[in-house]
Amino acid sequence: MKKVIERIQEPTPKFFKMIRNIGLLMTAVSGVIATAPISLPTIVITVSGYLAVAGGIASAISQTAIHRDD
């Protein structure tokens, strides 16, 4: 079984690159909402926090996906 650092350095499959990019986009949108210069409803800020967590996890997990040659 490969170590995590080795897996991260391997090429990422196309599907997981797309998931990684969507996760990064979710995290960026969340950051913009969280730092908005206007007062937003509490629910929007709460959803923004969940969006940041989901985006970070999606990006991290998809980066460790590798193509298996069985």
C-alpha cells in the first residue's frame, strides 16, 4: 500500500481533478461569503461554513485518488 505522500505526488485521474476543482471553488465562494463587507443573515454564514468544510474535504480526498493498474 502506498504512503499518503506518494499518492499525492501521483497523477490525479481526470474525474477527481474535476472534483478537486469544484471543492476549491466551493471553498473560495465560502471565503467570499464569510468576509463579505455587508451584514448577512446567520443562516447564510452557517451554510458558508459548511460549504468551506465540504469543499476542503472534497479537495483533499480527491487529490489522493490515483489510477490503479490491476
